[in-house]
Amino acid sequence: MVGAFEAAGGSAKPGYGQIPVSYGPDADEAREYAARLWGWAAPGWKVMSERPGPASFEAYAELVRPEEITNQVPCGPDLGPYLKAARAYADAGFTHVAFVQIGAERQERFFEFAEAELLPALCGQ
């Protein structure tokens, strides 16, 4: 993706990527939460682009198991999955990465985690 962007005139421009995350002090609960709110994204863009509307997304999301989400969404309090995801984006050529916390009610807790643990760990890489 980054290569195609640069080839189409994006060289010397920043490349932004977004990583959805589900922070929470309990990893199992964070996975369940991610599956409930983000399950529609599990099949990837090719499948998602074929869904005709919200009802189709909801129907698919009901079939998603929490473990399917953890392949795409860092969940819980362990830094490892967050750092691994950021490294994958950096290795792919992205210059900037935004972590996007799933669910409005969890934003403040994620910001606290990011400030205290995630951002210092990322700066140390």
C-alpha cells in the first residue's frame, strides 16, 4: 500500500496508518468488547466493501468470535500486541501511526495507558 502511494506521487509525504485497539485492564473482557463493537471489521476490507448496508454488517458481526479480533486489534493491558502492531506499520513504510480506541467510553482510560506506558515504550524503540 505504501509503495503504491509513493509511486502515485506520494513520495516524500507522510504515510498515516490507523490501528484500532481495545484497551482495558482485563484482556479477555477487552477482546469481548472489541468483538462486540468492532466485529464487523474482522473479514477485512475486501469483504466489508461488498456488504450492502448496516444490517449486513450487524449480521456478520454476530458470527465473529473474540479470538478473531485479536489477530487485528491489540486488546488488554499488555504492551506487546500494541508494539507489535506499531512495528508492522513502521516496517511497511508508514511514517505515522494513530491508535484508535474502540468505544467512546474507554477513551480516557486508553489515554492514561498511552501516556504512562505505550508512548514511552514506543519512543524507546
